[in-house]
Amino acid sequence: MRQPSVIARRVAAASVSLVVAAGAAACGPKDNDAKGPAGDSAPHKGGTLTVLNSNPQQDFDPARLYTSGGGNVPSLVFRTLTTRNRENGAAGAEVVPDLATDTGRPSKNATVWTYTLRKGLKYEDGTPITSADVKYGIERSFAPELSGGAPYLRDWLAGAADYQGPYKDKKGLSAIETPDERTIVFHLNKPEGEFPYLATQTQFTPVPKAKDTGTKYEQHPVSSGPYKVVSNENDGEHLVLKRNPYWSTALDAERKAYPDTVDVRSGLDSSVINQRLSASQGTDAAAVTTDTNLGPAELAKVTGDKALAARVGTGHFGYTNYIAFNPKVKPFDDPKVRQAIAYAIDRSSVVNAAGGSALAEPATTFLPDQKSFGHTPYDPFPAGSSGNAAKARELLAQAGHKNGLTVTLTHSNSKDFETSPEIATAIQDALKKAGITVRLQGLEENDYADKIHNVRTEPGFFLAHWGADWPSGGPFLAPIFDGRQIVKDGANFNTGLLDDKSVNAEIDAINKLTDLDAAAKRWGALDKKIGEQALVVPLFHPVYKRLYGQDVRNIVISDWTGVLDISQVAVK
């Protein structure tokens, strides 16, 4: 998943929706079954669920959304060929069928994928959902005026690189065939064993061509999910969803859709959201948030109140915060200098700067600490939790800097506890013990993003982060370390400018695998191989702590999103 500074969503917090890490499997509160904190009420249908968010649910068009697993609010309206498994923890990191009868049937070399739609699927107006609608939904995502979604389809579909969408090119994509109303076949230009994960993206939402209103479609997209849009004010700032009468639990095993109404209110200050959820007065008693975490001070207050602590959901999302090096810039062209910095890092102080161990877990691997990513424990530069200044000095001397050196660390001025001044200062203090003087260069968010993602302006030493488009090593390692993904005239994410033929070849070899468990092991081994080059220094994986109202039931938090899944919750 692209970094939040570049693609504003992540949900990385993961709402989108995008965007958020590791250690033990994600889980909700202790009483994390069908009951709420009172432990006396099974979920039932009815009522209104209120969603209190900071960021508006903008661009509510399946073509324009960039989500992980179909997103949170979006997946209430948009169904896709496959979706994420709506279960707690590691089980929730699996891909499962949605509109389709299975997760896809690959050809022998994984260049052709075939899907069959379930029988009886209908839109909110009662008309049938067809394979042609899925094809058209994908095609319109190529239209320049509807850009913003995940970029993989343009790269993966055969002959799709220059396609401009159905408004300009009526012929459509020959790479997608629909031999009958329930069958859809995808032809790829290279083997992609993880195509079932891609099919969870909202671009795979069926769109009836006759109801397509172009850029105005976001106002009332035709629902294939349990809820339909009845109101969309100020580009997603206030979104009201009501039941889709033609949706059926018999044809959707994943979404529970207990509430009658989902009322999404955005543009709120994060502190206000947490205050309202804490007080749980009026409609806020049946409220949740999909994008607002508890901060360090708020968490300290909540932890001291047993009733509040019982209403905190804890989750982990595939996300890593790290130091990035540009080896084209001196002195970071010398591996020994990069290794010295890796040894000098005091991860305990970095974790404290990120809000403490309740909100961040130390990382020595680039891949998040989850099985689905292929996490393989390793630490190429073991220095304990507080760093090894002596080893760092030794390496600096070998590199010709026996009297130390002075470097500049670029970071964001945003108070995000990730790439912010707090993290930068913790690194500055740790490196000082090793004889490295760190000058801090703080930039406003837009300037920071522009600088670090431009090959021509990328600094030698800076803070970065990355989140997963889906829970696998592929979309985590390839954008950062595949040399063929270096972008010289646009947003570049291969910050180490690594173009290693053996790494590129291994990425291709793993992508051919349709056995995702076998692929995961290979991603883990590749992570270790790359990690030894010290092109990045993993710092920590965030932990998500989010309050929910006292009348909310059935808390499900998967390792795919790391946050409460609103398709599962019920209200008292």
C-alpha cells in the first residue's frame, strides 16, 4: 500500500481504508465473541451504527478507491470477486470467495484466471449482477477521470498498459473475457499467483453500464452489498447507508450486516472522536471509528479505567516504519556506514517515542511479524533493544570515520508518531552515543513526500513507512526492492535504488506460485537476503488501539486490516 503521505488514505490506517503491524495475532477485547463489554447480549439485527471519523470517505466510486481488502465502509456497498476473511487475528488474513464461487481457478502457469459468479446475485434495484458488469467495472477504472485505485491491473492485464477506459475506447479490454453471464476470464501478461488478493480491490466491483454516470457515480453507486447509499454530502463527509433489500445472507457468507442504518460522519478532530466514544452518550453509545487511534496520553487515561479498557479493540496491520538510505549519497554509499547506524539504533527509545510498547512493537525485519507475509525472524545487525554503540564505532572506524561523522536525517513535521520529530530525535540521541552527529531536517508533509519520493531529490538518510495492499510479502517487498519498479520521472518507492538481478528474478519466481503458503516462505527468505544489505533499518510496527461505544457488539479485528470490521458489528 502506498504510503499515507502519498496516497491519502491508508487506512493506514487501514480503513481504507489503507492503513496498519506485528507481534501476537490481532485480537479484540478479552470478551471478543458475540458479546459486548457487558457480556450479556448476543448480536441482533436493527438499529443505527454511527461511524465517527477524521477523514471523509472521499471518491466513493469503486474505480477510484485504493483500499486494502476492499476497505471498511466501502465493503458495505461494494462486493468484489473475492474478499478478506472476516475473522479475528491470523485467520482474517486469508482471501475467500465473495461474488465468485471460489478464489479463482488458475492456468498451469498462473497467467489465466477464471471465476464463476454465484447464482442469484442482484443489485439494489433487483436487476441481476453479471460477469459483463464486473468487466465493465474494471474497464472504467482505467478512465483518467476515475483514476486513484490500485495500479496493478494496468501492469498485470495483457495489453492493458495504454488502455484509457470505456468512455474513450468502446472496444474494451480483450484481456477480460465473459463467455457467459456468470463466467469471467482474465488473461495476464505474466504469472501472478496472488491474483485472488488483487480481486479483493474495489475495482472488481460490478457496475451496470446503463447506470454509470461517470464522475457523478460516487453520489449514488449501485450497491451489490448489504447497504445502499441514500445520502452522500460534501464528498463523503456525511454518508448514510440503508439496507439493500436484494442482498441476502444466503449469498454472502462474510458480511453480517446487523444494523439497519450506517451513519458515517467525518471531518472530526481525533481528540473529539475519542472523547465522544469514551463518553458514549446518546447515539455515540452505538458508535465506532474506522480511522482514529488512541494516542499515548489518551491510552494512559483509558488504561486506568476498567470500563473504558474493556471497550478498546487491539489490532495489527501489515505496516513497517523504517529508516531509508540512498546509497548514491555519501557517506551512505558505504555499507559499513549503513551497518553502523543499524547497530547504533536504540529501538526501545524509538518505541517510546512512538507512544510506548502498547502502540508500537520493535522490528528487525522489513516484513511484518505475521505468517501470511512469510515473516522469518532475523536480525542481521543484532544490537539488543538499546543498540550497540561500540560495534557502531568499530564499523565507522573501518569506514574511515574513526573520529565520527555528521549526517542529516530528513523527517516529517507531522505529529504522526511515525516519521515525526519525536522519532527523529530518538534516533539522533542514539547515534550520538556512537559518535554520529545527526542534524535534523524537518519538512512539512507535502514537501517531505515530494522530496523523498523523487529520485533527483531523495536525501541520503530519512524516515519512511510502508503498508500492505494485502497480507503477503509481494506488495510489501516488490515496490521497495524490485529494480524494475524504480521510477525516474514520478513517485519512486524503491528508495535504496536496488536493482539486483537475483532479487528481481526471485520476485518473478515467487509470483508464479499459486500455493500461497509456499510463496510466503520464499518472501521471508528474500526479506532476509535483502535485509543483510542494510538499505533500510526497520524500526517498529504500529499497534492499533481504538475505542468503540458501549452498545457495540460482535467485535472482529483481523490481521488483514488491524481494525474493527464494521460489516460484523451489531448495536444493542
